[in-house]
Amino acid sequence: MVIFFVIEFSASLPFITTFPLYCILVVVLCGPILLATVLVHEWGHLWMSRRILGDGVHDVVLWPLGGYTFCDGLSISTEDEAATKGDLKDDIKIALAGSLTHVPMCLFWFAMYAAINNGDVSGFTFRRYLTVISSLQGFFSTLFEQACLINILLFWFNVFLPAYPLDGSRLMTSSLLLMGVALNKAALLTWFVLILVSIALFAWSIVSFVDGVGITGILCILIVFFVWSECYRLYSSIVGGRLREHPLFGRDCYIYRDVRPSMFQLSTAARRLDAAADRNSSEEEQDQSGNMTMAPTETDIDHSCG
């Protein structure tokens, strides 16, 4: 968020004398509007987390690419049912609760655009025309258009980019685990998708520089570096056997899913292993009961010796 503001404001400085309203637009859009959008997004996580976890939410932290909420987290206790808080479905609910706040926010800014233009939305566009911004109505129209665009981009960024700590990482991993995918395979699939997304973003940044849209290219490059760093951390955790130390894949609701398989849809291999374990357990119980029946009692021993 801070990086986005610095890049946009720096790009607007050459127009400070010829189009001063453009600089004001950038400050308002990338300052209070972007901050309010991020806070509402985090409020969605906080609201759903409190519904599921109670008072386990501690802090909301802003970071250069947005913000995140600190809470106790979903936990599964195999010894105390009362200590269990939520499951993978609840993890999906918490992740979606933040991203879905962008839908009403986008509709709000679209309604504001329609109101200032007397209901005429035919001129709605996501491009910034400096000549349009020069008028007061054009300034607010462009401001509302760009506010809609920010919500659309943040929704895409959070949902479709499975890089921790973005919502997409939890949505993808929890969904895979619910379908019975093993934890290490879910991590490998997440890593593979991140590689593909980073390649696509890198190509988009190159195209943006070629087309002269340098700001978009710079932002894409920054996101690519962020994705690559997460790819490296996730790959190191997988190869080094430290997956349970990863901040996403080391969570209780992921690790202990294998302890409580009745909560999830097991794969065919997992069902076979589960059935084999049941057969082995029943055979051991039968052997123990048979040995107890055939073992001579003290009375029998005395009688036989008498």
C-alpha cells in the first residue's frame, strides 16, 4: 500500500503545474480511499473471525502490500473437543469474508459515479484523462471510477494469487485439503501455481513497459518479486522437510486434519489406508481375546498338577 502510494505520487509530480487536480486525485485515491478500502477488507476478516473464534482476534497490521489480521487461529484438539475452534470450511469463510467486502465497496463507488453524472454511466471508464480531470465533475467522476478499479484489483490480487499471507493461499490450500489432497501435495500444487502466476505477471510487466504504462509495469515487477520470495520459502520448506514450520501449512487446522479424517473427504488411497488400519486393529483385538481364552487359570494349573 505504501509502495503503491509512493509510485503513483512520484508519477504525478511532472503534472503538478499543468494539471494540479491530477496530483490531488492521486493523493486522495492512494491515501485515504486506499487506506479505508484495506481497513474494510480487514474488518471483514475480523468480523468473521470473531464469529468463529470468539475474542481471539488481537491486531490488524498494515504492511507495504496491504494488511492482515492477527488472531489465535483455527485449532483442532484431539484430546479436548472444547479446545477445537473451527475447521477448514471456517478457514475458507474467514478468507472470503475479507475479499467479498470489495463487492459492496465497488458498488458504492459506482453508485456515487452515477449520482454525480445524473444517472448516466455510459462514460464510465477506468482510464485517466487529464483533460477530463481538469473540471470538478471530471475530477470526482475519475475519482469514483478509480476507486472501483482499486476494489476490483484488490479482489483479484487477494483471491487469485495463492501467495501467503494473501487470502488466495488459504482458499486454495483449504479447498485442496477438503478434497482429500495430502498436505505436501497441496503445498507442491500451490508452489506450481505461484510459478505460473509469476511468469504471467512478469510477461504483463514487460508488455506494460513496451506500451508505455510504466507504473503498471513497476507494480507488476514488485508483485513478481513478492511471489518469487514466497515460492522460494515454500519450496525450501518442502524440500527441507520443514513444511510444518511454514506459517500457512504449519497451522493446526492443516496439520491435524489427518488425525481427524471424519471431518474431510478422504481420497481413495486414504480410505484404503484407513480401512487397512481398522482391519489390523480388529485382528489385534481378536488375537488378544483368543490368547486370554486359551490361557490356563490358576485353578486349572492346580488341578492338572494334582
